[in-house]
Amino acid sequence: MSASCAEIAQTEEPQKVKVNLLGLSAEKLALFFADIGEKPFRATQVLKWIHQMGVDDFDQMTNLSKNLRERLKETAEIVAPEVVSQQDSADGTSKWLIRVNGGSCIETVFIPEKDRGTLCISSQIGCSLDCSFCATGKQGFNRDLTAAEIIGQVWIAAKSFGSLGPKAGRVVSNVVLMGMGEPLLNFDNVVDAMSLMLHDNGYGLSKRRVTLSTSGVVPMLDRLGDVSDVSLAISLHAPNDKLRNELVPINKKYPIAMLLDSARRYLEKMPDNRRKITVEYTLIDQVNDRNEHAHELAELLSDIPCKINLIPFNSFEGSDYKRVSNTTLSRFRDILHNAGHTATIRTTRGDDIAAACGQLAGTVNDKTRRSERYRRQDQEQPVRFVN
Ligand code: SAH
Ligand code: SF4
């Protein structure tokens, strides 16, 4: 007679779950080493091996004793998510499709420019917020990324450019949390991953070069200001609540006035009073692109230290929204300029490989079943425009 499951369970050694050191902040790594009775400088050494040398094999950590390396192998691991593919755009932009535990895939994009290299990373698998113009939102939501999966995107990109290590030139100079997901809805993991980006023994990026973009989860934005001082971008996209309710549904919970107050408080908490927030405004043809919208926006932001970033809507399959013309973009920008604002137009990069803002969709095992509803709605009736 064959053994029952219960018998097998009794006879087999229980599997030890190893701690993935990749996602531990410097503080958490120090605690891990304290727990196994090791001195704090061991944590510093391992932090550097992982994030500055790109090493994921304890045997290569030559300044650790053989005994410690063996102990680490028993209890810990360094595991980045798996790269499925890398696509390179004609304009130099690269996009990685990265498989995470559970089988879903996320996307990470690198945008090289003359004076910097910006990595756009994801914070969640899909997004629960369902903004009407965003491909990620239409994919539904699966789960939050772990801190290891978030920092793993930086690790993978930097390693692929050979730009890890003390002597390497820094290819990834800026990181923006503008990929898939709403970073403030995955607060703890995002904060841990950002702390590694900023840490001297991690990636050593300045707080001005790490930007978190949010659609406006106000209570979490207030918490962020207490624990971090990275650059902040808010996704506004409309100058009044009526229109914003249609485009960014979370506005019904946290309307514009609440969001702007919270952004002001964030700036006030910064030690350096010259900081500005970035206001993102995706311009959609015939939706939020009229002259009146530009005037209303200029007035709304008149007392907020900010720069306005105009993003031409990037199309994706299943959306009936249309991109604005270059003339509209310039006209909108000029109205803001004339009202005394700094406004720039974000150049679209990588749209030949669907790597532009809002086009990132990955492969989300959607738990909300929103993607199904969206596809059905798409077949039956066109997505309605906002007037
Ligand atoms: N969830 C966060 C960060 C990810 S989205 C947020 O909403 O801010 C990053 C930026 O891309 C946001 O400003 C978002 O509004 C914008 N975006 C989303 N879909 C877009 C599209 N189809 N075209 C252009 N920009 C888009
Ligand atoms: Fe989520 Fe941001 Fe897309 Fe809105 S724009 S659905 S918050 S990822």
C-alpha cells in the first residue's frame, strides 16, 4: 500500500524557508546579522556585495569566512526575479519583461538621455486603481511586489549594463516609480526598496534622483513624508474634481484640494526648502486639453512650488482615447508658461516597444477580473469619452 500524504509529511524534513537578502534594507540586514550573532560590519560587507558588486552567490563573498558563508547558504539566499526578455527600441530605450513568483510578468524600462539614464520601475503586479487612460489599470490587479522584486529591477538593469561595482560608470543615474502599480499602496516594500537606492552602501542615488509618482493616496503620502525625502510626482491630469473623478477614480475619495494640501505638507517636511513637486498631466485629445483647462490648472497650482510635466497620452489596444497634436501640446504649455509656471513636455520614448508611459501591461494574472470586464466592454461598446 502506498504511503498516505500524512505519512509522507511526518517522515520528510520540514523545508526551511530561506530569507531573501536582496530586498532587506540596510537596517533589516543589520538585524538579520545580529540575529545570527554576527557583527554589524558583516551586514555592510554583504550589502555592498549584493548591490554594488551584483553578487548573488555567497561563495564569491571572499571577505567573509568560509564558516559564515556556509551558514548563510543554509539560512539565506539572494534571488532576483527572472528576466524573460529584453527589447531594445530604435531610440535606445530598453524594456525588460520580468517574471515574478506566481507566474505574472512585470515590466521595467530604461531611458537613456544625454546627461542621465532613467530606470522606470514597477511597484505592483497590475494596479487596483483603474484610471481610465492607463493600460496597467486595465490589466487588473494581482498583488504587491516584494521589496526584493522592486529593488531587483534596479539590480537587473544595473547588472545588465555592467554598471555595478565601485569603478563602474553609473548608467542608471535616476529611478522613477512610474511603471506598473500605485507605489503608495505598497508602502513598506516601496520604502525599503527606495532606502536601498539611496543608501551609500547600496546604489548611492541622491534623493533628487529617485522619484515616486502617485495618483494621490493621501494618507500614505502623509506617512511618506515622515519616513522618506525622495522627489515626489503627483498624477493630476485634470484641473477640477468633476473631470478628475472620471479620469482618476481615487479622486472621489481624496479630491484635488486634499491631494494638494498633502503635497504641500510633504514639501514642508523636507529639510531643503527649494524642493518642488512634479505635477503630471497626461493630455488626452478632446478630454482635458482645452485652453480653459490650462488656465484653470495654472490658477489651481499658483501657490504650489511645482513644475508641470505634460505627457501626451500614449495609446494602447482597447482604448478609444486619442493622442493630442503637437500644436495642442505647445499651446497648453504656453498658457502655463505665460501664467508663470515651469512646464515641460515629456518626450515619448520607446513607444515602438510599448514602453512609453501608461503602456506597460506585463502579463497580470488578474484577481479582480477587471481585465475580462474591460475586454467585454471593449467588444460591446466603445469606451465613453469625458466631455
Ligand atoms: N500609479 C502611479 C505611478 C504609475 S503611472 C501614478 O499614477 O502616478 C506613471 C505615470 O504615467 C502617471 O502620471 C500616469 O498617469 C501616466 N500614464 C498612465 N497611463 C498613461 C497613458 N496611457 N499615456 C500617458 N501617460 C500615462
Ligand atoms: Fe494605477 Fe497609476 Fe495606472 Fe492609475 S495611472 S491605474 S494609479 S498605475
